Amino acid sequence: MIRYAMILPLEMLQNVLMGIRPIARFAQRFHSTGLNANGEEVQRVYDFYTRFVHVEGKDILEIGPGHTLEVLERAVRAKAKSCTALDVIDYVPAARARAASVVYRIYDGKKIPSGSDTFDVVWSYTAFEHLRHPATTVAECFRVLRNGGRLIALIDLGDHSLYGRKEPDPLETFHCLRYSDWVWRMMKWNRSSYVNRLRTSDWMRLFKDAGFLLCHEESIVSEAIARALPGLRYLHKYSHEDAVTSVLTVCLEKPLAG
């Protein structure tokens, strides 16, 4: 724990600096948002979504596309009725979104700026873990979906601070869980590497509380963490599933009326 304590002041300073708008805007130029319009990755994610839903004739909302509108562009070509991208930062120029026939909206991370019963599909890929207000967003997804509509999400439960390393240590997959809530917020709240640290059981509870029905669930387990779990004391407060699951995929449905 000594080496972790040594980095706290630097992490907190960086967090404060990223709360200053001009600095945050400058840093945005160098921010990787995952897919970054990589063609192979875009196709893989589109294929992932279409395992659970057909897009033709559907009104679709994507939460957290980052720099990548290409997934929605594929939906447009597949004759989706409409495609809307929603993010907290304008990673994509307005002209780029118009050219892609995608409605691009910025929001405050809380209320989705759309009416109730607007969309047939809400989907998201490795963005839910970054939500600052996850319970609110999940409830908002339920609100904007039509009855029978589906929410599809892949949630990366690992510590995103490690992903820039050339050789990340698999035993630090859940390094973010070492800290108390207030320390973690002081370190990461304003930064792109912020993760809300919710575990599988937390997400499933939020989805149930919002009113969703579970259609499909699958998970990926960190085998390295599972093997080392007896010696990782900071994970012992979690259930075994919560302590070892690194990726959660869900397909959920808003019930039909009546």
C-alpha cells in the first residue's frame, strides 16, 4: 500500500486540473475513447449488438460513442429509422454527425434530452462503467424506451487507468477497488479514466429497480484474479462473482404494457 499512497497527491492534482474547462478541452485532443473508429472493432461491436436486436425500422440511441459514430452509421445503412448518439463531451464535430445521418446530442450525464417512449433500442459499449450517475442513467434509459424496447450494454468492470500500459499487470485488474469512495472521487472524478466501480450485483440491482426484465446475461471472469483471490484482501468484501467478473454483458427489455 505504500507505493499506492505515494501516487495519491499526483492523482488528486491531475483530477483538479481536469476540472478546469480549458485544460480539459486541450486534453480531449489526446483522449482515446476505445474504438476510435477502427473498422474491424466497429464491425465487431455492430455484430455484437445485432445478436440481440434487428435494427431495420428501429429508433436507436447509443450512449457514449466517443469518437466513433461508425457503429450507428452501419445501423443507418441497415435501414434503422433513426440513430441518435449521446455523450457528455462533443468528441465529434456537428458536421461529421450530419454527414453520417446521426443526431448528435450532448447531455449532463443525468437526464437524457429525449421524450419518454422515444426509442426502440438503447445500446452502449464500454461506457456504462464511466457513468457518474449510473442509477439515474439506467432509469432514464427505461423512460426513453418504448414498451418492448431493449437496452443492450457491455460493461467493462476493470480499472481503466491501467489500459495505457504496455504490459498491464492482470493482478491489478481491479486496482480501483483498493480505495475508499471519497479518495477515488478525489483521484478520478474529472478524468476520462474514472470508473464508477459498480460490480455485477450492483448493476443487476439497478436494472431490476428501474423495471427492466433480463433477457440475456453473460460475463467474463478474470482467471488471474480468481487464482489469486485468497491473497487479495481488498476483494474479500465482495461475493465471488463480484470479485472475479471483469466484463458484464446484458440485454434487457422494458415490459410490454399490461
